[in-house]
Amino acid sequence: MMNENIKSWFETHKEEVANLKKTFWENPETAFTEYVAAETTREFLLNHGFTEVNAFDAEEKGGKPNTVIAKWGSGKPVIGLLGELDALPGLGQDAVPYYSPKEGPGHGCGHCLMATAGVTSAVALREAMEKENIPGTLVYIACPAEETLAGKAVLARDGYFDDLDIGLIWHPSGSDMDFSTGMVMSATTNILFEFQGKTAHGGTAWQGRSALDAAELMNVGVQYLREHVTDDCRMHYVYRDGGEAPNIVPEHASVYYFLRSREENNDDLVRRVKLIAEGAAMMTETKASYRVEAGCHSYHGSRVLSKYGYESAIKVPDIEYTEEEYDFAKTMYKNATGKEPPKDLDKLLPSKVLKGEHIDGYAGGSTDVGDLAMKCPTLQLSGFGTAMGLPGHHWTVVASAGTDIGLKAAVKAGMTLAQFAYDIFHNQKIIDEAWEEFHEDYKEPYVCKIPKY
Ligand SMILES: [Zn+2]
């Protein structure tokens, strides 16, 4: 049975939760500039009984707060609920079932729903803890910059997760809430390679040394490397700069790389790509330098928490969609894929909670939840928020998140996170089992991939 206090909190705050989601959705902000989202979160926490609320700039660059940490209660256990705040650049979109771009960023990964689910789960659970005198500490952490794979890594590096006994977070997706285990997400190191050459007139180019040539030779080297790495390794890059005009030898060029692989192969992949950069510099008589801008460890969810999480999740009422919401999803599906939407409505909008199974899988994507998971037993729930069978980081995610399809997902997830954390507060066994597994899974101490510059 779902806890009555948590359930009734969500029932009596329906409108407020809808407005909160609307504010997050209407104010998409990219990595480390989540100022409106952080302020909205801070206010919401203070208005709903939290007294210890700390809003700050996780980058410590003197900017406005982009991160919020709130605490309630005292002593053990310390259960952490988390949310993400950032949006994606260039994905502004109206809440309509067809492509209708708006200037600026958009919530193409649905973090506006995570921000809502996270903070509402915390305030609902806080109220239950107060009413029922539940001992222990509840921590809510609204995190910045997940999309650049930096926010939680920086928070982990700076010790903000050190006291947590358990970490729980939810991410929307166009699928049912599936408690399957075994999927491993890649570790990544994101490096900016810079080359410094010598400029000259294009007509007397022998006097110069082109930094752009070095960058191009580096990329050629990386193409040859691809055959000699294991299948999990992925190297994607974009040019950041490479000169201004063809008749001026470029003295500066830079390439930004994401180097992804399984955890155990990541350091070596980085080492090899750095060697290639140095080789390219040698060939062109330029200088290579590099700087890790972001990066995170591989993530896999706690199997123990998946098992217990499912038991908690099925206590929460199912999502029910209206006729209009199904129509919205059908139209959107058609417009996005050019195909007829699935006839089976269960394959169109996700509403189920699945126990799942253990699958040994490897996903090319990454999440900085991996860094949280190296600090304490962690589970990222996922599911709901958009139609099924459509791409992520896409206008359809922004559109869905702007409607009640997104709101229903956030409420369902908020209730589930609160209920699961509530159940953990009442069952020390879950924490003990999760830590036993944690010590098996993580034998090496945590080292953040991002240095403090
Ligand atoms: Zn995301």
C-alpha cells in the first residue's frame, strides 16, 4: 500500500505541482546556467517545510546558484533524492504535436520533469517524515549540467555525496518503468585538444606552421585507431576552431573529443588519443595541449535497489491517459516518423511498471549518475514522459514534457521516489544489502575525471 501522507500530499498540491513543472519547462537553461530552475527549486523547498536549503554555484566560478541541496532530519540513515535541472541547446519547441521550433534551448531530455519529480518527492516525503516521526536524514540535491556530463562529477569530486547511504533519481523516457538490471552505460572523458602553430600570409605559407593541419592529422590518426580498439570504444569529435581565413595560416585550432568506453578501457583510450595528438603536433611543428572539460564514470544501477524499487513502485497508482493525450501522441508519432502510430495504446504511451530481468548490456550513452553510483548505492529509475519509439534529445520530448503527458510522468515518478525512499527508511536491510553489493562492485576508490582548475 502506498503511504497515505505521500499520496495525499500529491493530491492536495496538484495545481502547485503543475505550475512548478510549467516554470521549469518554460525556462530551459543549459549546463551550469540553471539559475531560474535553481531559484524555483529553492523557493519550493522553503515553502514546503525545508529549513536547511543551500543554493550555490557548483562550478565555483562566482556565478549565480545553479545547484540546490536541502536537508531534513538528522542521523542515520541518510537517503538522497536527486533531480537534474539542465536543458539542451537549440532544442526550443512549442508544446504541440508537430515540429514547431522556438529559439534557444529546450527540455529535449525532459529534465524539467526530473526537476519536478525530484523536488516534489522530497517535500512529500519530508511531510510524511514529520507527521510520522521517521528518524534519519533526507537530502534533496538538484543537480546542474548532466548533459555535458559534468554536474554530478563535480559535486562528487567536491564531496557533496559523501554522506549519502543511498542515492535515488528518476529519468523520463519513452518506455515503461522497467526495473531490469545489467545495462552498463559508458564512461567518458571529454577533452579539448588545442594546437598552437605559427601564423603567416597564405602566399608565404612556408613561414607558418598550421595548427589546423595538426588538428586534421590528429583526426586522421584517430580514424586509424578505430580498428585497434575494442567495440565499446567510441570517439566523437567536433572542431571548436580552425582559423578564420584561408589566406592566413591558422595559428590556433582545437578539437573537442568525447572518448567513451567501458570503465576499464577509458584511461587507456585517453592515453592513446593523447599520443596521437602529440604525434600530429610533431608532424606539423606545432604544440599540442589538452584539458579535460568534463567526463563521468560508467553507470550501472544497483541490482539490490532495483529489486526493492520495483516492490515500492507497484504501490503507486498507475498513470491513466485521456483520449486527447493519446491523440496528441498519435499525431506526434506520425509527424516525427512519417509512419502510422502503433494500434496498441500500450505501445504508444508508457504506463506500466515492469519487474524486468537481468540483461548483460552495454549502452553507448553516458550519465553522470555514474559518479554518484561510485559514492553510494544508487538507482536511476527511468520511464514515462513521452511517446514510445521516438528518439531522445528531440523536439518530441520537449513537446511531450510541455503537456500533461509529461506532468503525469513527473507526478508518478515523484510519488515512486518518495515511496521508495520511505520504504528504505523503514527497512535497514535494504541499505545493508545495497552496501554489500556496492563493495563487491566498486573496489577502487573514487577519482573524479574532471580536475579542479
Ligand atoms: Zn537526460
